[in-house]
Amino acid sequence: MSDLFFYGTLRYQPLLELVLGRSLSDLAISQASLKDHSVYGVKGQAFPLIAAESGSVAKGLLVQNLSPNDLKKLAFYEGGFEYDLSSRTVDLANGSTAEALVFYPEPNLWTPDVLWSLQDWVDGWGELTLIAAQEVMAYYGKVDASVIARSFPSIRTRAWAKLAARKRKTGDPRDARKDVIIHDHKRAYVDYFGMEEVALQHRRHDGSMGAVLNRNGLMQGSAVVVLPYDPVRDAVLLVEQFRTPVFLIDDPEPWMWEPVAGMIDPGETPEQTALRETQEEAQVALDTLEFAGEAYSSSGSSTEYVYLYVGRADLTRTIDNGGLASEGEDIRTQILPFDAFMAAVDSNGFKDMPLLTLAYWLARHRDRLRA
């Protein structure tokens, strides 16, 4: 058995219980502190780090009687954040001390931000983290922690999308909790995308339950697609980049002309993503956003949900160095007069469905935007 001192997100007992995969009832849990340390948020992330700091005190929980299997699960989960265990002496509320293992980040890997608050984190990120941890721990014993570390940003993006999906109602009176029966559910693959397999029955239109169906889904986050439009010059801006799936299907032209597009990061609104992605991909600052609809992009195969916008902008220049090098993006842009753009749409000059959707929306609303 081993004892650990938790100073960060695993102080949130629902998360600790999820990671361990069992009740905490047989563990001894007590308040504790670690002298000459402080807990800071990680800059740009939603989790904390502990840092040596003379005169400060890091508060946390001492959890005792953890089994070897518990330690393996904790190491797998925290390994995804590139944290390692180190032994320290902690102080207990009754004045005694205890030896405990503490998760320390890899030196110089993360940049400290402001002092971290557990309650603020629970309020802002607790629910999302539980969803992400469910996916992470589903791969315990199946993949190495390094795979989770590489995939974790996408896992959190999917968790953020799932929170949004739970609020997505149009008035359908059916109840999926009663009208869908799950027989088996597996997380089959994790990387930039996830793949889940399910055996289920759903209620048919005649009221009966259908046969058991074996299906799978490509698990993705939510995305934003935005077409920059200059109402003064009556022109649109398109971006071009290499698309691997188009190449994999043997299309001889995998360089695609598209609108600006990108995944919605955890904590972002679709509007914030639209502004950020347009700047990153096209180096264009949008003046205003016109909402053009939202929908699942391919509901028979993918969980991706897309928010569509036309963004008003002053379009005066094109670039051939757009995108983020850290994401392997190599993007160039072109500006097309509206008439030339629609002529290309009508002659099947583009192969991107969101681009066609936004073209038709713009054709209907162009006069209003130009007025």
C-alpha cells in the first residue's frame, strides 16, 4: 500500500474515484499540507502544477492505503500530463507528519500562471474534466500514457463538444434514456480523432424496439466554418490547404479551396473560434460575424457539429504562409469577386460542402449585407 498527497485536480473526489475506478470508502483521506510549496495554474491549460517556493504552503489531501493497481492507474492518468511521483514529508491537521508521494511536473515543461483555486477549477472545468477522464481511463491497459499525452488536447475538445451537445434540443418528445438500449459500448481507438463502437437497440416509428445494431462513430469536437466577405468590394476570401482524407480516398486533387475552419477549443464560444481561426489561417481581422446556421456535418458517421458564419472584413491582400507551423498547416489564400465565386460554385469548381453551404447562404443575404 502507498500514500499520496494530492494538491491539484485529484483533490476533486469524483475525479479521483473515476480514475481509480472504484469507491474511496476503504481509503483513509485527510487534509494535509506541503511546506515551502505553492500550487499555480498552468498557463494556457486547465490544470495546476506544484512549485517549490520558500515560506509558502500548498494545501491538499493525503490519501492512504492505495493499492499497487491504484498507483498504476494514477500513473497512467497523470502520465498523460507528463507528471512523475516524488516522495515528500507532509503535515497533517493534528500536528503529525507523514511520508507521501507527490506528482511533480517535468521541469520547465509548463509555465506557471496565477495561484490555483480548487473551487474555481471545479466550477469552470470540473464537469469537462470528468468527461475527458472517462475517455482517458477507458484506454487504461490498452495504450501507453504517451499516446494519451499526445491525444489529450483532442480528448478535451471532444469533452467540450459533448457538454454542448447535451444542451442541443429542438423539441423532439422522445427520450433517448428510455428509447435507446445499450448492449455494449467500446472505445476502440484514440488519437487526434476517437472511434467508438456500440451495440444498441432503438425504438422504431411503430413503437417497437428494433433489432440490435452494431455501429461505430468517428468522435470529434465541434467546429466553426467562416467565409470572409467584403461587402464593399463584393468579394470573398478562400483558403487552400492539403487534406489527408481527400488524398486517402484517391482523389488526385487533395489541395482544397475552403472557407476558414477550425475546432472549438475548451472554454471558447463558436464566435471566439471564428475570430481566432480567421486570424490564424488567413491573417484577416473580421469586423462582424453573420450567423449562417449550425448542424451535424455527417450524422451517419461523425459526431462533428459545425457552426457556420459569414464574416465581414476588409479584404485587400492574400497570403501564402497562413496557419500554425505547430499544427503542420500550410495555407494560402485567394480573393474572388462574388460573381466569379458563384460561377465556380455552379460549375462544380469546389469540393468542400461547407463552402457550398455558405455560398448559397451568402447569395440569399448578399443584398442585405451590402446595403
